[in-house]
Amino acid sequence: MKDHSNLDTATAVIHAGQHPDPTFGGVSMPIYQSSTFVFKDAAQGAARFAGREDGYIYTRIGNPTTKAFEDNIAYLEHGYGGLATATGMAALSTLLMALLDKDAHIIGTDAVYGPSRMLVEVFFAKFGVEYDYVDTSDLDAIKACIRPNTRVLFVETPANPTMSISDIRACAELAHEHGITFMVDNTFASPILQNPLDLGADIVYHSVTKFINGHSDICGGVIVPKTKELFDQIKKSLVYNGGTMDPHQSWLALRGVKSLALRVDKSQENAIKLAKYLEEHSKIAWVNYPGLPSHPQYELAKQQMRGPGSLLCFGLKGGFAAGEILINSMNLAALAVSLGGLESLIQHPASMTHAGVPREKREQAGITDDLVRISVGCESYEDQRADLEQALNKVD
Ligand code: LCS
């Protein structure tokens, strides 16, 4: 096997964890579309189950195509290993099952992806789990709700959809002072722009559905813990709950991740220009984008991220009535949820991605009715701007 240590990120997305197929030498990892793997004899089967011998057993427990994808992301996130899951939500539920006990308390970012909050508030609460979702960009707000039974601090930064930014290093220090496990949803930044484990987080996870795969054709998730101890604990939760990634899905994710650096660079370049264009537009009331000096955590974003990314949100002076006209008038950007794909997508969080969060909690988290979110894609900037311009012209 070739030595793949110390690769630059742009190289690592293509090569990390990848080795030519040992059977025929295929450059692209084959899809090992097999649910189970033959043992040469009973002793080998027993040795694999006992962990005395490496090798595959059963695809829910491990699969070569999935492993190639997991190794790639573990390398990109500088962690102990990767655990690929069926969706981003499967990653979160796997983590919560692994880390929470009955009557444990969790603190999370209030402006998270709606279902990431409701999973805890609706389902984990049934087992006695207590929670506080607060503005985690405010360290005092976190401190104020730490309890003796707090087990997990869970931060999404940048947050979906407000683009609010939490200080990863400070959150890690605070969590560790209190013996709390600190995990970060790094979906919006991707490993190209931010590596939470390097800033002190214990676990990082992604919705692979977004930037990592990047082609809006699969759902997926991945978890990267920092230590072997956490990896083993979370792997057990994943193998028992069964939310593993399928080999064909892993193969697509592996194909997608190879262009991650290129896609993030291009979409970010477009987003920087579009954010400025929108901020200067007479019909726009506000824009929240970490690449604009007007963003409340602009300096923090510069410190902990390698770029502001390609998600932004804004409100029109005419409120949501104007936003609705705008959204309905876009030609190029599709009116669809999800993000991080090659194509630009536009949506209205209060009535779509975050509709499941009760209005009062949503508004407290800054997810106001006028908020429109754009995931800026890799089309030409000129076409993207022209699309927005013709739609804004239709707004009074
Ligand atoms: N984390 C973040 C930050 C997300 O944005 C999403 C999905 C998830 C986790 C869950 O991942 P999934 O299970 O969907 O792979 N966000 C979506 C969004 O903003 N629109 O549609 C899905």
C-alpha cells in the first residue's frame, strides 16, 4: 500500500484511504454489493467475531467500499476513524444513543437543523433525557444551563439556517472543564473549511447528503470521533441500531468527495460575490453571511474557518410576502430544501426545513418568517446574479 500520510486537503479528498482494488487493480474502488462475507473455516469466523482477526463479516458491521469512504473522511477531519451512516439524522441518533443515559441532559444550538432539535425534544425526552437549546454563540448562555447531569454539548456551526457561529475552541474548553462530551455538526463548513477536532471537539459529524457528496443524489451521514474509545462506543451504537451506509451509497459518496475541494472553492467564490450584491440591493433588509463584515461573528469565522462557505440567508424589506414572490420567480435556483450540491437551491426555513419547530422556539432562535436561505451552487456567477436580479425585479 502507498504511503498517504501528510497530504494536502485538495489531494486528500482524491486519495486518502484509497487503494487500487486488490483483485483487478481498478483505480476506482469497486462496489462490494454483498451483505455477507465468507469465512474460510469456523475458526476464522470465530476469530473475526472475537476481534482477533481483521476482515469482513457482515455489511451492517463493515464493508470494504464503506470503509474506503470512512477512511477518507477520517483523514480529512483528522480523527481516529470514520463511521458512515444511512443519513445525517442516523448519524445524530447513533451519537445520542451512544452518549446519553437515562435522565442525562444535553445542551444544543437553538438554530440547528429543525429535526436535529426535535429528535431530542420529541423522542429522547420520552426516555427522560433533558435538554436546553440555546444560542451557543453566547458562551454565557451555555454556562448558565450546565447541570451535574449534562453529558453532551452539541453545536452546529455555522448554524442552519441563521449562519450564526459558535466558538469551537471556547466551547471545547468549557465542556471539558465540566466533563462534558463536545460534538460539532460540521455539515455547513465541510472538512475543507473547518476541522472541529483540531479546535478541541471530541466528535465531528456531517450530513453527507450535502457538500461531501455534493451531487444531490444520495442521503448519507458520517461520524468522526477523535479517540479510539469514543469510536468503539459509537460503532457499537451504529452496529446495533443498524443505521449504516449501504455499499452503493458509499461508492457514490466516495465518487462525490473527490471533487469536494473544487466544489467548495467555486461555490464559495460565487457566494462571496452574491452576498455583497444582495447586501447592497435596495430591496434587501439584511443578509447574514460569515464572509461579510456585517456578520456578528465575522472575526471568529475568520479565525476558525478557512472561508465563509456558500450558504447565506437574507430578508427582504417587504418581509415574507416579498420573499415568496422572489422564491417563486427564481429560474435557475431550484425551490428545494437541502444544500451543498452543484446546483443552487433556495428555500423558506420557517415553512419548510424548520416548520416542525414550534413558532416561539423558532423565532427565539432567529429563524424569522422573512428569512430566505440560499445554497449557492457552482453555476457561473453571472447567471446566478442575473437570476436573482430578474426575481428581485418582480418584487414591489
Ligand atoms: N445537519 C445539518 C446541518 C443539516 O442541514 C441536515 C439536513 C442534517 C444534519 C440531517 O441530515 P440528513 O439526514 O438530511 O442527511 N438539512 C437539510 C436542509 O437544510 N434541508 O433539507 C435537509
